[in-house]
Amino acid sequence: MPPTFASTGVRPAAVINEQIRAIVRGARSRRWTQAERTLYGLLLVEWETARRAEIVEAA
């Protein structure tokens, strides 16, 4: 069973990844706003943390 937010304090990587995909889909071919770039960067860091937590949990 994958770790949960309640047990690790980290949201699942799949949830974060969907938010990242939503930003990309929402922008389509236009330039990203500063807010989108900032949120994207924060989500990438959070996604990496979640992936590491999932790998550690699986080991």
C-alpha cells in the first residue's frame, strides 16, 4: 500500500503530478505567467520529495 499524506505528511506524487499536468494543459501554447512558473517550481520540489518518500516506503 502506498504511503498516505496522514502517515508521512507528504501528498502522493500522483496527486502532485496531476497538478503539474493541469498547469501545462492550462497554458497550452501561450507563455506561462509568473504565478504559473512559481507554482510549477514549487510543485516540482514537492513532487520530488513525494517520490523519494514513496521509494523509501517501498524499500
